Amino acid sequence: MPRRDVIERVLDIVDYVLLKGLSVRSWRELVKRDWRTIIVIITLLIYFRALRLLTRIVSLCYRLRCGIDFKVGMEYVAELANNMNKRVNMNRRIKIETVDEDLVSIYEKDREAFTGILWRNPFWAFSIIGMVILIFLKHIPWFIPPISLVFIILKYILLPLSVAFIITPILAISELFSHKTMTIRDAKLINRVRELINQGHKVRGEKHVNYII
């Protein structure tokens, strides 16, 4: 977690805090437009739900052990900005704005982000390995007695490993989608930053995006 004093010094000189947050509310519209996007969309929905659940668990652990609320990345910065806005001696307010694309706009700019990553997924090789392991487990009784200790050990080790290998391409979809759409999503953020800078504002945002103070 970033040091609070460092972030507050940055917030003392900025007018805006820009957040990135991919909107998935338009997923039904996108599925109606192109049913082939359903696998990527389902994976993204599951990923975001799992991420929120994990964040809540980590936040609960921080609250119980350290007495503080855990916030990830720019959400933590946004919370500090809100706290600074509540101070009576603040003669200005820091505006917090979410700037990102939605699923439909990304699809219109790059359809390959939804369809191409399924067939060009470099992790399909793991699924092939997983299937080979399953076939091996199916025929291993020909060589090793099913009641032997070796068979039991191999079964309990290789079976979970094969399942993990098989689902790896699906688990990787969200990361591949994020990597492929980063340029599109950053472009919208950068354009908004340029607008604010041209208006004389100072902005705080993601580190990997240029033009952000």
C-alpha cells in the first residue's frame, strides 16, 4: 500500500484524480450484437466478482490485524482525496472522475479483443498437456495396480494438475483482454488528461500513462 504522507503531498497540488474502471454494464447489448463475445464476457464478469470478493477479504484482514481499511491502487488515492475534501480548511475541492471505455466501445474499436484472444490464446498448449495427463491416468491401471500406493499418489497429484492445465486458457482470458485493450483504454484517459491540462488543471492518475502528474 502506498505511503499516505507521500500521496497527500501529491494531492496538495492536484485538482483532479482520474480513475480507470472498465464498465461491463453493456455486456447484454454486446452479446445481442455478437454472440461470439459471450465467453470473454462471462470470464470478465467472473473475474471482477472474484476480484471484489478477494479485495473484501484482504480488507477485512487488514481491518482486524492493523485497524485500517485496505484499498487497492487509485481507490486508496481517491479515498484520501475524499477525506481531504472534508477538511474545513480546504479552500478547494479535488474532483474525482472515472475515465474508461465500456465493452461496446472497445468492441467497435477492436473486435479481436473479444474473438481473437480465444483462438490465438497462447495457453491452449496447457490444455493439451492436461488432456494428455488425463489420458495417461485413464490407462495407467494397465501398468500399475489401482490399489497400489504409487497409483493413489499419482492420481491425487496428476488429476488436480491436469484440471489446472485444462482451465488455464480460460483463466488467462481476463489478463489477455486487459493487455490487448490497454492502448484503447489509455487513449481515452490520456485525451481527458490533455483536456484538463489545457484548462490549467493538475491531474493525478495511473503511473504507466504519460502526461499525468
